[in-house]
Amino acid sequence: MKIAVLGGTGLIGSQVVQDLKAAGHEAVPHSQSTGVDLLTGEGLSAALEGADVVVNVTNSPTFDEASLDFFRKTMDNLLAAAREQGVGHAVALSIVGVEQVPQLDYYRAKVLQEDLLKAGPVPYSIVRATQFFEFMDAVLSWSADEKTVRLPATPIQPIAAADVAATVAEVAAGRPLQGTLDVAGADVFTLDELGGITLAAHGDERTVVTDGTAGMFAAVQGDAIIAGPAARIAPTRYRDWLAA
């Protein structure tokens, strides 16, 4: 099976390509560095020529209102090129609970991306994942200074990027779901708790201060981004990943 992976040189995409190749598929990574620009459509039709499946793990360069335009344009371009080339399955990566946080521009943009894919002409699958282990350092940096890291007590269920990629690759190699599969990490933390675990593992002596107004995840209410009972639970645990 030939599978085109848009965003195939990034954190998730590069691992999706590796997993698909290990399973015997012809997985081809595409990105701006390979001459494919999903936002403008440049090189896209040629990239999808002969592909049975297209996987989209590209991401908006910003989390603000501009992300709405990014996901609208890129999904429109992807669906048009996929239809033109006769691609039989489109897979997109999204976020667990994304429709429950309309306060965030980026989350509303991801809902728009999902809706466009669902309404489009190509059979589809959506994989929704919780927040990646690999982004925890960035989350800490949003509301940190030399002595403290301010974080809300938002419940979070982080997952390793490798586990996300494995799920995306599995879905891409299968029949279109015409629906959504949620995948999440094995443990639920509060974000301030997770911050303390992360700092301790790095030998960072800064103090975590619980602040319900700090950072992007302060906008999340309750268990909105925690996986439901039907979600697939990934095997990698955060403390084990940190230790490794």
C-alpha cells in the first residue's frame, strides 16, 4: 500500500513513516522541505499521485485565530488533491476533547478541520490524541520565570509521541473508520502535578505554583481533555519515559 504522509518529517510524521515502512508499506514523507506546501497547494497533487492513503499530521504555526484559516485552507487543498488523484482514505490527527474547549482559537480550528474532513468526498479516519509527553517542557515555559512555574490544576492524560504515531500508522493501514478513534496515555495527572514531576526529573529546583489563570490550559474546564471509556490506552507511562 502506498501512503503519503503530509508533515512526514516532523515529530509524529517521521515516526508514522517508520512504522508504516516496518509494516511493509510504501510510506512517503512530504513537507515543505520536500517541496510540498499544504497551505498553498504547491506540489500536493503530485505528492498524492498513486497514493492509496493520505495521512495529514501537519500543524498550524500559531495557536491563535490565524490557525482557523490555516486548517481551513489546508484541508480544502488536501481534499481537492485527494479527490483529483483518487485517494481512497484520508487520515487526520486531532485532539481528545477538542470540541469541549471552544474558548481556545486553536481548538476551534481543529474542530473545523475535523468537520471539513467529515463532510468531504474522501473516506476518512480521525485519530484524536491527548497532549504529547514531548511538549511538556514547552508548556512549562509559557508561564515560568527564574524561580517559579505557574500552572493550573487542569486534569491531563499525556501520551508518548511514539504511541500516537503507532496508532496513526495502524489506522492508516486499515479500512476508513468513517469516525474517530481516541488514544490517551495510561495516567491522569493535574497539570501542576505533572509540572512538579517534570522539574524534579530534570533536576530543576524551581517551584510549581498552582495558578488557575496561567497558560493556555487554564481555559480547559473540568475533564474536557481526558479520554473517555472508549479510548485506547497507550502503554508508555510518563515517569518511565522521563527515566528513559
